Amino acid sequence: MIRCLHEFRANFNRTLPLALTAMLFAAEAAATDSAAFIMYHRFGESAYPSTNITLAQFDAHLAELKSGPYTVLPVHEILAAMRAGKAMLDRTVGITIDDAYLSVFTQAWPRLKKAGLPFTLFVATQPIDNGSKNYMSWDQIRAMRDAGVTIGSQTETHLHMAQANEAQNRRDLQRSQDRFKAELGAAPILFAYPYGEASNAARKLVIEQGFVAAFGQHSGIADRTGNAFFIPRFAFNERYGAMPRFRQRVNALALPVTGIAPADPLIESSNPPAFGFTVDATVSKRGQLACYHSQFDKVTVQRLGSERFEIRFAAPLKRGQSRLNCTVPGPDKRYRWFGWQFYVK
């Protein structure tokens, strides 16, 4: 798109009306190499508020995506554009749903079809094989696949991969891929870590299984500087599904960082971790970086030089998962957002 705009301007800029020239510059400014991925689990299942979104909330989210300045694309198309270095429109959004609960089929899918919005469904195969209550069936998953829904994997048993050993993870991944091949005719190439819990060892096995990308459950905007096997997503449920929060997240901007250390989300020693990263020099206002942790609320941020930032925790991280969110004020009252998820055995 950008190349075409440059060629068009080079050939005709002298004769273009000023208004049209301004439109072309605006189109260039709207290009980005980042996207917001959002995630849901259950729909209209009030007995499970921590993973459920109310139907009224979900309807409002879809209305916002349809009427606002967003471009909702299939997840695999967004990832392919990032890998190829191709520009996307500002406020590009990808929709993901985890766990294949029955309410995805009965409530979410009809609404998404009516809105014409693509999405990816991540499936753990064992609950489907067992005919577990409130889960979809293979016939229903096939119907969605045949209608254009992308099916991704979430292991066989939905295990805690950062806690499990290599043999358990390898076996779980292989068995789930075998079941997908048997039921759908092909194995998925997109993966989501159960509970968003990853480790370097788990990521290595995911890559070995032939997946091209993997998602966590930490907040943030995905961009070219991020790890394709630990992609952030904004999660929504009843408590965290109000429209102001939704708008803030899908309008967020990437906070490009490099040099993340420690790079392994699994914390086995040196707890609390001396966590740090380098913010891209192109980010203005990086001196206003603020970070918050799910266990300590706001944490201490130390700036080393111009671009390096270190996070200091007041105490060791508790067992299990926890999340870090870091933001920098961006243009037009939008926030640049980077997130990370830790797991302590």
C-alpha cells in the first residue's frame, strides 16, 4: 500500500489538488506494523464471571468494532503481514477465543457472523473428545472451520505448561495434533498457551511441533519487535469488559522493546527477578514510563541511560502466574503498551 502511494505521488503530485495530496499523506500516517489482539472465553454464562463476557457487553464490543475506526482482520493475515514487514492500517484488531465452550457456538459465532468479523478459536482436544459439559463437539468445530473460522491448538489437556516437565508437554502437544489431524484433516499452525503460561522450554517445543506463532494472556500490542511465540492479548470478562476499558485497549499503540531480561517467563531462581528491557529510541515520552504489577500494583522503574529501563519488585513474586503492564503516553490520548507474564513454580 505504501509503495503504491509513493509511486502515485511521484507521477501525479504536481497536478493533484491540495486536498487529495493531504489525503495521501494521511493514509501514510495511518499505516502501522502493529495490531491489538483481543480474547474471550465464555459468552452469556453468568455462573463463570471470571471467564465470561455478558452478551450485552459483547454486543457493545462488536458494535464498537463495526462503527469505530478499526480494521478487524483474520489473525493469520495479521501475523503474515508482520512477518513480511508489510504495513497495516492503524487500529488493526484480531479476535481470538479460547477453550471452545458451547456458548462460543450458540452465542458468539452467530453474532460474529452477522457482524462479518473473522476470529480464531483455540481448542484443547481432550474436553471435546470426552464430550465434557458445556463444551463444543467436533461436528460443531468442523462446521465453524468449514465456514471460515480459524482453528488453533491449546494442547490436549489444557495443562500448565510452565509447570509441566518436557515429557508431559511434548506428549500433550503431539496427542492434540494427532487428534486435530484425525478430526479436521490437518493440524493447526497457531497456538495459545493454556492460562497464558509459557516458558522458554515450552516455546521451544511449540516451535518444534510446527506452529508458526503462539499467544499468551498478557496485555499489550503486538508489533514487529515482539516474540512471535509469546504474543500479547487483551482479555475481557464481566469485570473487565466495560466499554471505556475496551476502547482504551483496542486504541492502544505498541511500545516496542528489545533486550528483555530475563527472557524466560518462568522464574525458577533469582526471585524477585531483576526484570528489564530497552525501549525503542523512536518512542517519545519514554521518560514517563509507568509499570504496574498484578501483585504489587505500581512498581519502581529505574532508567539506565536513555532507553534502558529496569523494574524493581518490592518482594518475591508469589507462586503461579502474575502480570506486568507498562505504558507510555502516546499521541491523541492513546497509550503505548507493553506487557509480560511471569510464572513461578
